[in-house]
Amino acid sequence: MIFKLVIGVIVIYLLFSFFRKGFPQMGGKAGPAEIRTAVAGEELVEDPFCHTYVPIGDACRTQIDGKTVYFCSPKCLEQYKSEKKR
């Protein structure tokens, strides 16, 4: 009886793992197309608002006074613009 229970639990776990990997929205890991990681040697830029360094490929960018400025997030970009107006 215990042997059947152990086999049943293993089968259920394997099925759960299989379906979880197949459907990322159910908590599985993202596929290669959904992962954005910094490329080795990619240039880092400093956010002028919070002074965080982010890879240039991940940064939010905008033109301010003819100069490209990079931010770590849209939130920092908006806060920087609102403070700049003061």
C-alpha cells in the first residue's frame, strides 16, 4: 500500500513539473526569448536621478537638451523630468 502511494506521489510530481515548465504563466521558468540579461562587456550607464548603474541595453533613454540621458526605470525618468521643471 505504501509503495503505491510513493509511486503515485512521484508520478504526480513529475506531471506537475512537466506542465509547469510548459506553461510559464503558471509559475514556470521563462523561455530564452523572455529573458533579458546583460551581455558581457556591455556598457553601464549611470541614472542621473538615483545614481544606479544599468546596462545600456536595459536603460530607459530620452533626449534632454539634445543629449541622450539614460535611466534605470520609467519611474526615475518621470521623477527626473518633474524635478527638472522646478
